[in-house]
Amino acid sequence: MGAIPETMMSNSGTTPWHGIGTVIDRFCTGREALHLGGIAWGVHKSALLCTNSYTPLETHVALKTTEGAVLDVVSPKYEILQNTELADIADELDLSVQTCGQMWGGKFVWMLVDLGESPRFDGTDEAIHRWLLISTWHGSGSFRIEGVNMRVVCENTLKIAVSGGELFHSIQHRSSAHERLAEAKVALVSTYTAFDEFDAWAAGLMDKAYSRVSFGEELMPALFPKPEGEATDRVKANWMERRADMRRIFDGPTIGSQETAWHFLQTVNEYELHVQGNDKGRQARVAGNWAKDNFPLTNKAARILVRA
């Protein structure tokens, strides 16, 4: 069998913002999501043979799916976490699954469960929805759960590195399934506290005035330095296009054109999620950045705007 295709399911009624997956029209349990998202397969260890003697290696084994795909090479002591455990945690916590799927040949598997809208901004133009991401990296990396905020009006994922509570929790594969579930329950309580701290941080930026002039003279040069020296015409044109894209986003329908630090941060976030690198491979890269918490422009802008 070849590499596992990237799959995902979503109940949002439209294709998810990263463009990968199958659309459904309802929430579902974790066990239902396994099949809808194409991740109902299991994982097992398989012997690797020495190329000279054709005897099994004692130091390494192959990590394979029940359908025959090789995920990684691991130590024989590696503790397997099955995809069903993600479903069991969602169901034990009595949470509805919104999306689930896999990337990178099945190495990364996740479920995104619904936690409802932030009560602080409920019913406002700044409505923020809360999700819990339950995921595992088969082979390398750990099992983890983390809080994810999403700005409802434009589906901007607000994975911003701010000080405060614990939105990210790593749980070792070496623990038992029962221990992992117990840790997940404790982590969920901490995640709710961190969500409240994030809301307070966001509200502070909403109350902080930040002008278009500062946006143009301070924030954009920090994110997109002006080409110097013998830069090519193409480099100069790309620099001007990035600045024009940012202005179009700020003046567009999703941001609101309010001159606050929060709205300029959302401008950068929307650019990084939906515009930057707008080519054939962008959706896969954005999905990968989302999984790896790799949003450098948004995080840099946040640091600048907090100090402003």
C-alpha cells in the first residue's frame, strides 16, 4: 500500500478553511468521526530485517497501519496510541466532533471538538469560537490536546503565542490509555482557564487605539522590510503587493476597519491564513502550519502591538 491520502471531514456546511476534506451537515461522536474522516485504521509494530543476515533487528521496528502503510521506524519499546483513543477521549468528555482527519501519510491524526463560543464576546461582532484539538503524531512527537480559538466572522484561527494559561498540553505515549484520559480531563480544565485569559488579552488589544499611520509606518515595515540595494523588479513588486494585500484585508468586510491593535492583528492573521503564498500548494502548507503552530507573522505582529 502507498502513502495514506490526506482526508478530513467537516460539519461546517462548507469546505474547511484549509480546503481539505469531506463536508457533512451534523456534529457526530468520536467513534462516528473515525469512519467519516477516514481514520478508522489501526497501528502495529512490524519487524525490520537486517540487510545482511535477514534476521529481525533488535533495535528498531517498523510502525505500520493495519492497511500496510509504513508510518515510521521506532524503538521496540515505543508505546502505540491508536486512533480510537482520540475518539474515546472526545466521547468520554461528551464533546461533539467538528472535524477530523490525517496528514503526512497518516503520521498526524487529529479530531477537533466543539467547545462553543467565548461567553465574553458572545453575540458581538468579535465573536470567538472555542475548539479543542485532540491529536497524535504516530512515530515521533506526542499525543496532545490544545485549545484553539477561531474568529467566527472570517474563520481566522487565533493560535497566537501569548503569555498566560496552558492552551497546549503534551501527554506522553508511554502512559496507559486510562492515564492519558485522566490527563486529558485535567488539561481540559486548564484549557478553559487559558481561554478566559486569552479573552482578557484580546479585549485589551480591542481597547488599544492603533492608527493606519502606525500600521503603515511601524507594523508593515517590521513584517515586510523594504527591499534594499539591487533588488529585482519582481522582488520590489512582491513587496508592494504584500502591503496592498494587507490594506485590502483591513478595508474589507471581515475586519471592520476599526483602528485598534486587535483589528490590525486580525489583518495580519487573515493575510497569513488566507492570502500568503496563494498558489496551488497553499492549502496544504496552511494546514501544516496550523498543525505545527507555525504562524510567525501573526506572532510577530502580536508582540509589536502589545508593546505599542
